[in-house]
Amino acid sequence: MDRTGGLPPSLHAEESDRGVYLARCQVDTPERLLRFVWTQVNARRPNAGDVVDFGCGDARFSRFGTFDTYTGFEIDPARGPRAPLRSPHKVVLGDAFEPGRVLDFSTCIGNPPYVRHHDLEEVWLGRADKRLKELMPYQADGRSNAYVYFMWLAMASVGADGLVALVIPFEWVSRPASAKLRAFIKEQGWDVDVFHIRNAAFERVLTTACVAVIDKRAALGGKWRFFDVDDADVITPMKEVTGSSHKQLAYQKAAGQTRAIRGLSPGGKEVFVLTEAERIHFQLQYPSDVVPAVSSFRHIEQSQVTLTEALFRKHYVHTGQRCWLLNVEGEISPALKAYLDQVPEEARSNYTCKSRKLWWKFVMPKVADILYSSGFKTARPKMFRNVLGAIHVGGIHGIHCELASDSPAVMAELLKIDLSKKVVSLAKGFLKVEVRQMNTVLNDIQKRLAARA
Ligand SMILES: C[S@@+](CC[C@H](N)C(=O)[O-])C[C@H]1O[C@@H](n2cnc3c(N)ncnc32)[C@H](O)[C@@H]1O
């Protein structure tokens, strides 16, 4: 095995962060999927030529398929294969984004790491960004998951008639964070086949997987096709990415003042959103030190349509939910200062806190008129008129109405919609409506309400 790569110095320095990063992304590909990917590759290239695999783990992709050479890159020495591969095949222990390395392969295959953007260290992001800019007209997106960076790298590592076949989350076909990547592929006119794997049987990974095949030869003239793959590997063409006959809900800007706003990301729920017990322990007062906040509706039924103080007390305050957001506007009280002073360094070493002048000083969002959960499992997200005036945090998004008095009518319209067939499923039975998709819904509602008036 070629051991020339070595770990980048930045990763040595941050041993604990590295441990967390690796723990998040080390999921092995089951044999069924390895074989599936190779079937797709060899159907397009009977001999895949010189193959590269970034984040190769034990080099399991080298055990199948027809190709000339295999080169795997793996950052974690503990994950590499036990014995060196037979020459000319090799595994290089090192960072896939190592600068200066010449990449000239025919096929890029693999299962790149899945690590959420919020969990990626600044050093990691800077390094990946720099390398991709060195390789191609890469367009950064500050919200991308690690696998998106690996997709760019994959495309840059194969020649003008190369092939890329990766096991990645199906969400890449719809999420705004991968929009630039999709636009780039479309601009290049490459063919794309996406195989939605109904049951990938990955350990620990909840997102729906797909196998994405990007073919630079573009024999179909830049066509995108979607397929569903069932548990017996039977492949059926999908009409729409939603898996239903409905098109995916469009992404729009708000046409007027009625708009959806994403939940606040204060920089760590454990630090910024307290339980009632924590509030009392630190002697923080409502409303000067803390304000009501909701970050989940998972534990409550949609048996009423208003978020009242009574509902908040019963289902959030008295059940130990994190429901008190620090009120950091204006002068802070000695009690709040004492609380902030005792927050351990590790709890505030994330990107959001580090990028602020004062690590805790976030801008308090305006109270929204309607709150809804971005994730849902039924016809529509749970939603409540925000009579209480709670701040929406994390996966709970807000809707501001042009006039607060419009909110009952907007809410009544929202309660009629069925979004389940119009959005892409992120995980088994778990759907998500993006902010700009909710704007599309709201734009329609506004038109209907205006026509009625
Ligand atoms: C999802 S696992 C896949 C492993 C293996 N290819 C498989 O299919 O089972 C991703 C692998 O990428 C490795 N990895 C993560 N970041 C990397 C980087 N920057 N450079 C090289 N390898 C990396 C992880 O250690 C992990 O082994």
C-alpha cells in the first residue's frame, strides 16, 4: 500500500474534531450496492479503465467490476485495507483534497462521506474549496454536505469522456444546497441517471440513498433520467423525482410580503435553547433573559391550530422540552452573563458561534404569524398560528403574513393542501418542504385570496 499521503497537518491538530468527523462519515457500502454500481458502470464502459475511489475505506469497490487499475484514497489509516492491494491497484492514505495531486482517471466510483455542512470544520471546508477551485470552475455553496464536495471532485478527476458513479443521498436531486452542482452538470450537457434505492440497508444512515451516474460522453445529449430500484433490484423508470405523477413543487421567491422564513440557527440548541429546569437553575427571567421558542412539533398532535400559552406550557415547559431561547438583544442581565460565562469552550466552537464577534450575539428574528415544521410524514407539515409569539428555531420555520390579520385566512388555505406527492422524500416516509417551496405555496394562496376579495 502506498503510504505517501499522510494526514494533513490541520487534521492532526484537531484530533477530537477529526474523530467526530470520521465517526459521522464511516459507513460501509453493502455488497448488493457495490455490485449494483458496478453493473451500471460496466454497462456503460465494459472496461472502466483507470478507476479512482475517494474515501475508499477498505477498498471494497476494488473487489468487483471490470477495470484496469484501481486507486483508492482514504484519510483514516485504521480504515484502509489490511493488506496492500495487488499492483497496479493501490490505496493512498491521505486526504482526497490534497493540493497539487494530478488526477487523470477514466472512472470515479465510490460512496463519499456524508457529513452535514454544520458539522464540517472551517479547515476542512477551506481545504476542499481551495482544491476544487484549483481543479475546475467550481461554484461553492456555503450550505453543502460533504458528499457534494466529493461529487465536484469526482467530476474533476475523470477525463472529458469519463464516468462518475457514486452512492450518495437521493436529496441531491432536489436540495437547494446542490443546485449549483446540478446546474453545472446541465451546462456541461452530461447525461445523468439517478437510481433511487428504495432500501439501501445502510447502518446509521437515515437518508434515502441513490446511485448517481454522470456520463461525460453524453450519448443521450445531456438527458437526466430517474429510476426506482426495489429490494430485488428491479429497476423501474420514475416519472418525476417525487416518485408520484406530480412534479416537484417549484422553488420561488415570495411575490409579496407574505413569506416563509427558515428557523433560527443560533449556534447549538443545547446552549441557546434551555429547558424550564435549566432556566430556573440559572435564574433566568422571562422575558428579559429568555423568550419562548419552538424547535419541534414532533411530540404534539395537530389537534388545534393555534400555539397558545396553555399549549406551550403543557407540551414544552412542563415536559422538559428545550423551549426558552436566550434573549441576547440589548443589555444582558448579570444572570444571563453568568450563564454565558459558564458555557464550555467546546460547546461554542462551532462555525456559527466562531463566525460572530461575540460568540453568543445572534440577531433575534421577528416573531412569525404561523409556524410549521419543515419535515413531515403525512399530507402536510404540522402548523400552528403563533398566538403565543414564540420564536421558530431549527426545523420549525415561520410564515410572515403581509398583515397579521391575514393569518387566519392563510392558515385555513394551508390546512387544505396536500404536499406529500409534490416533494422529494429525504428518508423512508420522511418528507421535507424547503422555504422557497413554501413560498410557491404562499404565492398561490395569495393569488387565490386576492381573487376572492
Ligand atoms: C461512507 S465511507 C465509504 C467507505 C468505503 N468506500 C465503502 O464504500 O464502504 C467514506 C470514507 O471516506 C473516508 N474519508 C472521509 N473524508 C476523507 C477525505 N477527506 N479524504 C479521504 N478519505 C476520506 C472515511 O474515512 C470513510 O472511510
